[in-house]
Amino acid sequence: MKISKELIKGSTSLLVMSVLKQEDMYGYKIIKEIEKLSEDVFVLKEGTLYPILHALENENLLESYWQESDGRKRKYYHLTKKGVQRTKAKEDEWKLFSTSVDKVLASAVAY
Amino acid sequence: MDNTFIQKVTMLVKNKNAKAAISAELESHILDKIDFYTEIGYSKEEAEKKATEDMGSAEDTAIPLNGIHSQRWYKQTENWVTIIILAAMWVVTFIFKNNFTYDTASNIYSVTVHYITLDFASLVIFALFFFILCHARRTKNKITVIALLVFIIAVNFTGGLQPMFYAVLQTISMLTSGYDVGGYIDSIFQYSYVPSYLGKYLSLAAATLTALAVLYCVFVILGIYTQECGKTGKSFWKPYIIIQRTAAVLLGIYFIFMAICTAIAYTGIETQKEKINSFKKQEIDFILNSEPGTDSQEYMGKIYTELQLTPSYCETSGIDYVDNIYYFNRYNITMCYMENQNDHKVQYTALIVTNPLTDFALINNDLYLEESDFADIMDSLECVNYTAADDNSPESYVDIWQTKYDSVPIYIDSCKFLQDNYYLDKISALIKSSSSADSSYSSNALSENFGTVGVGIITDNSEIIPDVRVTFILKNSKYKSATLLFIDNKLEQLQLSV
């Protein structure tokens, strides 16, 4: 089942920041990681990831640096302290949202 | 790499610096994706086609990226706020340049009183510099860093960082010679309390600090540049991250220590002011009440027993009618005692040393006048000469004004600006007694930064004319000081020193 674009759009930043909590990654790896962790539910149009990464960097939630790995130059993104705090807040917000949606759906099913 | 997606995106992104980095980043992504498709069996051409398709619409990527990177530096409020703050701080250091600079080697008469607030002003300037620099690094704002680079050089040029290092050295001095905040308070009142062995490191320390700050800025600019151009640079950042963190820790420790020292010093300043005022009155009274013609040994003995002061001998080069000069120093008060061995004549002067630029350490406002205070007497005076003072130092040129031949005499009691002066009564009494003071000598016009009360004048024919001269420091004037010369209770001369 496919998830609507609108639903993904609002949570992409959170997904990106969450995977960057584990380690510094470059764009391609971020997409792969999100696909892997979501068991291929979240498949992003790859070009759309970069505006999100640059916007987060502009807000000082991410820092970037260039590094060579496997003979290729890649731009790595690192979650800043401010980014970690924002991720935590967004995760809490999401959990509340998700639990509340579940509750509403559960009660609707009971009727 | 020749890829249509990358070409379209870079065409739509207008920022030249961002173009290169975005292109490199997208290229790296597409190459990774091509590798992926090649590994699962696609041909190279097919792999590139699929990788490009996976990127989606070039407009969806380029338009938001262009929005993020198209901000012009002059359209960003943050840049203007930073530039205005830095310009304001530089103007402040420029206006108070003389206060920020403790180097007095070029002017032997200048006594720089340490202005404690400048220690902190200087430190705040430096801390703010690093705060803005760190912020600019995070936001990759080259314009701010360039502004900071210009600022730190300009501030150093005006000596704006010197007080901070003075305070640092003073702190080190206290730590190494035992903690004594009294030394710190004393340094507020008189430059000579700065330990000389520390003084020589002052300029070196400030220059080193500026060099480090400039280097730091250059590192940041290069770092931002390499980021923008998509060059690898993590290792490049390491040395300056170490410098940054070390500086932050040292500044933090120093801030806390200086805060404690300053708080203690502030509590002691009023007491010290009262003490100095008391000494000053004691010494001026001593001089004004002295009997002209007193035997020199007797006079010196009295200074020692009554004021507990010991003299320091000074060579008398350039003053042909004085054989010996002795100075008695206590805080910012200097008593000068001159003697002529052949004639056994003495002259005594109290030099009340204050610094016109440092109100903080101002001891007595009586010695300060505005140029306009002389307005009521200027009509009766005419400028007769423009000459150098006795020592011929370029900063000691004076305008000499004398009473006009046909003008009404100006008596000391009629000078309005003297009416409220603490010493008026004393000076008046002295003028009256000076009519018999035929053994008094002139004070040597050491008036640059001093308030002087002197007795006696000598003419070109070595004839002694009793006089009283009083020097005031001028505020808000092109002249530094004004010396009034009274003979027989009448104003004879007004010397305005440049």
C-alpha cells in the first residue's frame, strides 16, 4: 500500500533527522537507510531530499562536511546539538499524534 | 559528469558558489545510484537513465534550493546588525583611544590612570568577537567573518584589546605574588603600580592575540569557501576547533576570575579615593602654609616627619637656576621641591596629578574648568606670544595671554571661576604673603596634565618676582591646561597649553 505524498511530506524532516541521530550520513545513504528502516514503505523522490537537507542546515539543525569514502567525494550531514533537541521534540510530538490517531481509530472501530 | 538533471538544477540555482556544491553533491548521489543499478545487472547507460529518473523533477529540487541559497548578503538583517554592532564598538574604542592605551613612553608627563571598566569593555569586545565568529561559522556567513576580520585589526590599531591584556597580566601578577586586590585597586589610580616586568609583555600579548584572531578568521573564511566549493575539509577544521575551544575555556575562567577581582576592587575604590583626597589636601596645605625661605634641611625634615614622605632625587638638566630637585610621590600626588645651593633658596610646588580623560579616578573636580569659564576675563587679555614650554617638547606649546595695557586689572577675588574653588582662600592668602617671598623660585611649567599650585617667578635678569600660579586642566577644549599667573594679587598672564 502506498502512503500519500501529503502524509510523507510533513514527516520527512523528522525521518531525516532521526536517521542522522545514529551517525553522520550523505544523501544517498540517508535515503537507503529510511527505505531499509521503513521496510520500503517510505520511498522518497531522491531529488526532493536535498532541499530538505539544505533547509535543515540553514536552520543550524544540521552541519555538513565533505569527505572522501570509497574513492568518492561525499557531503556528510551531522546532527547538531540544536538538531538533536529538535528531533526529540518532533519525536514526542509525533508519538502524541500517532497515539491520539490510534485511540480515535480504535474507538471508531468499536462502534 | 554530463547529466541532464544536474544541468537543469544548476541552471535554475542562481547562487554561483552554491551551484558548484549542489552540482557536486547531486553528482555524487547519481554516481552511487548508477553503481547500485550496475551491481544488480543494468548496463551503464540504463543505470544512468534509471538513476536520473529516480531523482524526480529537476524543478522540484532546484526551485526550493534556489530559494534557500538566493539570499543576498545585504538583504539579510543579521549582516547589518553585526556590521552596525562592530562599527559602533570600533567607534567607541576610537573615541576613547587614549584610555584604552596604556603606553605612556612617548609622553613623560602623562600619567595614565587605569580605568577598570575598560578591562571589562575590552574583554566584552573580545568575547563578542568570538561569539559572532562562532555564529558566523555555523551559519557559513562569510560577510560577517570578513567584517570581523576588519574589525579586529581596526580595534587592535586603536589599542582596544590592550586593557584586557593589562588586566590579564595584572591578574597573573596577583596570582604569582600572592593574592592582593589592593594592588589592583592601586593600579586604577596610578599607572606606576603596573609591575614593570609585566608592562613589557603588554604590546606583545595584544599583538599575539590579534594575530591569533586574524588567523582564526582566515581559517573560518577558508573553511566556508571549501564547503561552498564542495571540497573535502573535515581535517582542515580540526586545528581551529581546538583553538576555538581552548579560547572559550580560557575566556570563561578569566571572566569569572576578573568578575571576582573587579567586584572586590569596586568595594575598595571609594575608600581609596577618600584616602588620596586626604593626602592631597594634607600636602597642598603643607605647601601653602610653608614659610618662604625656610632652610632646605629643615623643610625636608618637616616633609619627612609630618607627611611621612621620602624624596626621590632628580637631575636638574635644563633649569639653570635650580641645583637640585626632589620629588615626593604618593599615589597621584607629586610634590616637587627645588633648591639652589648657592643662594639657599627653595621653591615648592604641589603637582596634583589627575588624568583628564579618566573621570573614574577623578579625585577633585576643582582642578577642572571649561574654556568658557574664562570668558569674563578674555576681553581684558590679548595673545602676545605663542611659544614652547621650557622643555621644548612638541606637545607643550602654549599661547600666552597678557593683560592689555589699558585694561582694568583683574584681581584674583574677582575671577568668577575661582569663587567656588576649594583653594581660593589658600591661594589668596599666599598671594598676600608672597609680597615678602623674595626667596621663592618659579615652578617649572610642568602643566601638561597636572593641576599645579606654585610660588615665585624669576625674570630674565635673575630678578625674583613673587607670584602665584595655578594650573587647571581644561575639559572640552583644544587646550589641555590653563595656567593663571598672579603677581601682587593681579592676573598678569594666562598660559593656554596645547
